[in-house]
Amino acid sequence: MAYETLNVEIEDHVAIVRLNRPEALNALNAQLMSELADCLRSMEVNDKVRVTILTGSEKAFAAGADITEMAEKSFVDVFTEDLFSAETDQILRCRKPIIAAVAGYALGGGCELAMMCDFIIAADTAKFGQPEINLGIVAGIGGTQRLTRFVGKSKAMEMHLTGRFMDAEEAERSGLVSRVVPAKRLIEEATAAAQKIAEKSALTTMVVKEAVNRSYETTLSEGLLFERRVFHALFATEDQKEGMNAFVEKREPQFRDK
Ligand code: CO8
């Protein structure tokens, strides 16, 4: 399917989905969010795709929700539309891993979109921020909740209250991104990580996602119980037998996602 606001390439089981609204620094408008939700839904059922990389341009991952599109909306408009709610639900429902590869600005909804992915690899040019306060609004697709869980209350509160940006080095130090790479190597590094994941059992990667994400939604004891149960359950799979037998036989495993 062709999209106007996205470029999609699929190679070696890795999809690279590139936000493509250069005229507005990839600001998230209704069309882009709808196309992105549709695209990620189609990746879920595409046998050629095992991992998705979500990225933007050298200058911007995404500079936030589209301000020009939002400016004249009323409370009734945004409440009735439930702006971006269905689209973000779709992104969060994805069971295949999604890596955010961020260069340049990831601001407002852009930072929130990156945080919805499973992990973030940042170029050394990346800048993260929640500058909604400058517009007289607050974050609306997870920024107050997710940034706080990633970087802690003090830093999250400061960023939301002042609107200041965080550079890549600070983002790595604070746990927002998994690592920082030179901008020129961003896609190469994200693709290498994606290919490493694509070699694993797809079934197990889905379980990993569920178990790690569960840690945000429940108590420690419930999370540990969930982890133990899925650990037990994986012994019912062929991939557990294959993975362990391959280790014992000193060979590479051939996972079959079963
Ligand atoms: N929306 C619309 N257009 C944008 C946006 C945006 N968020 N960001 C940049 N653009 C446009 C600019 O208007 C400009 O267009 P034009 O060339 O036609 O004037 C073009 O992109 C290039 O931008 P600049 O000339 O401003 O580029 P600079 O390099 O000078 O500055 C910045 C880059 C610092 C990123 C600057 O563009 C900026 O501050 N952008 C706005 C950042 C921002 O405030 N983001 C938060 C938006 S609100 C939000 O994300 C809420 C999320 C929750 C929504 C969901 C609700 C449920």
C-alpha cells in the first residue's frame, strides 16, 4: 500500500517506516497518524516482516503534533474526535517489536511516539522534549506518564514545566534511549539490532514484549508471577527445545516460531 506521509521499505524481514512530511518536520497530522496506524497494522500480518524500525529524517524524527491542524480546534472537537486515541491504541497493540531510530527533533507527540516504541536508538543529533507548555497545553499521548517512568519525576517534571530539550547524551544517561550512535550510522545500527531480533523466535519476542511491558502495568509480585507463568509456558514450544538443543549441540538454533 502506498502512503503519502510515510515511506516503507522491507528487506530481510525488517521494515523501515520513515515519517515523511519534510515541509513540517514530520509533524503528526491526522493523515500521518492514520497512515502510520494502518501501516503498522499491516506489518503485524505481513509474514515478510519480523521487526519494524520507525524513523524520520536527519533533521526531525517528528517535531510534535501538527500545531496548525490543532490551533483552531475546540474542546468539543478534540473530545469528540478523541484525537489520536485510536491510532496510538493501534501502535501499542503491535506484538512485533518496533524500534524507534531518532535523529534530530523528537518533540511533543514526536517524543511520545518514540516512547511508544519498544526501545529508542538515538543519533548523536537527537533532541527530545515536551514543549507543549509553550503552547498552553500539556502532552496528550503519554508524555506525562511515559517520560516520568523513563527518566524519573524530577527530570520529567522539569522538561514538561520548562519545555527544555534533552540532547542525546543526556537521554542515554537518563534511560530514555538504549544507546547513542553517530547520526550517519543510525539506520545501519538500528537495522543491525532489528536483524538480531529477527533471527530469534518470533513467538518468544512477543512474549518478551508482553512481559517487559507488564512491568509498567502491575505490582512487582504480580509481574513476577506473570513472568514465571510465561517462562513455564515457553517450555510447551518447539523453539524452547530447539534453542536449548542447539546450545547443547554447539550449533546455531533454527527457530520455527512454534
Ligand atoms: N506542527 C506544525 N508545523 C511544524 C511543527 C509542528 N509541530 N514543527 C515545525 N513545523 C513547521 C514550521 O512551522 C515550519 O514550517 P514553514 O516552513 O511553513 O514555516 C517548518 O516546520 C520548519 O520549522 P522551523 O522553521 O520552525 O524550523 P527550526 O529549525 O527553526 O525550528 C523547531 C525547529 C525547534 C522544532 C520548531 O519548528 C518548533 O519549535 N516546532 C514546534 C515544536 C512543538 O511545539 N511541538 C509540540 C507540538 S504539540 C504536541 O505535540 C502535542 C502532542 C499531543 C497531541 C495529541 C492529543 C491527544
